[in-house]
Amino acid sequence: MSGIIDELRNNGYNLQGIEANEVDDEFIRQATKLFKKMKQEVEIHKGNWLDLPNASPPYTHLFDFGFLTGNSLTYIGGGTREYTKKAQQVVVTKFAQLIKKGGYLFIDSRNYDYIKSLMNLPKDKVFENFTFDYTVYYHGFQKRIIVFPAYVSDTVVVLHYYDKENKVWSKLDLYPIYKEDMIEILSKDFEIEQIYYDFEKREKKKSLFVQYLAKRK
């Protein structure tokens, strides 16, 4: 987040206040230390998304803008696709309770529609089609850290990671949000103004992430 704050300020955005949400004490400690080092005033609230808008310390006002990046929302779910969608809907509605009417929510998510399109390909083709020339997330993508979808279904995506330098394998289980589901989820409390593909306005089939800019109803 520290880099995002600098980027916004450098582009002329007057940030009156910045607040973040985290549930892990160690991450809160590390983030607090980093913000202090960067001389950035960010208040971190400890709170489970399912309990929002309640948190410690409590939120005292509504926000003009909410930013949710990475895999965050796709840790929510499990079981059937319908169950996952309902669970994610609950969380998005919790976010809406913290955003002013006319304010914005920016959600960033992996492009699960593209990942799903690789589901029935041979393993070598999956890896070949999951390599990207450039990404704002992974610098040196597939060079030091190899990542690919090892298992894909309607309800779960399992990503495998391999650290070439340390020769260590790891994995990440995610509950996918497909585009049609995300549109339905957001539309309850928001109006979608723009959908981006790897932060570009032009729609493209092959992208690593999809971003949604939505306005609070």
C-alpha cells in the first residue's frame, strides 16, 4: 500500500486520510513499521471482513474510495459455486457499508475466466498459456518463481509455485469469481463504471488480472 499512496499523491490526489484493514497481528506490526519508515500516516484497523463495519479501533466515518487488490476476495468461499458467490456477496455488501453514496470501490481479481479456459489443456500447454510477457504484479514472471494453475474447476483453483533459487514448492487454494458472478455481486450495492484487463481499458482474452471500478448506489 505504501507504493500506492505515493503514486496517488504524485498524481495530484489530495488524500485527507488513509486507513487499512488487516486481521493478522504480525502483518499489522510489519505494516505499521513500514508506514512509519515511509513517513506515511495510515491507521490500521484489525477486523474480520465478516464483522465489518466493526473493527478495532472502530471506523468513525464513511469513505470516498475503497481499494481491494490481489487474491483477497477469492479466499472467501468453499463448497459449491453458489455458496462461494453468496459468501463473497456478503463481504462486498460489508464493504459497501463503509463507502459513501457516490463513492467508489475498486476490486482487483485474477482472471478466472481465462484460467478456466486452460482447464482441459495438456500440462505443457497450460504452462505455456499461463506465461505473460509483462505484469505489474510479477517482475521476472516465471523466471525466479514459477507459478501455474495445477488444478482448475468451477469451484476451486489450485496454484502451484516453485522457487527456483531456494528449490521450494508451495501452493495456494482460491475460490474463483468469474466475470458474470462478479458483475452480479457488485450490482447489488454498486454500479459498475469500468472493467479493466491488467489495468488496461481494452478487453482482451488473455490477461492475468481483471479490475472492476464500481460506484456506490
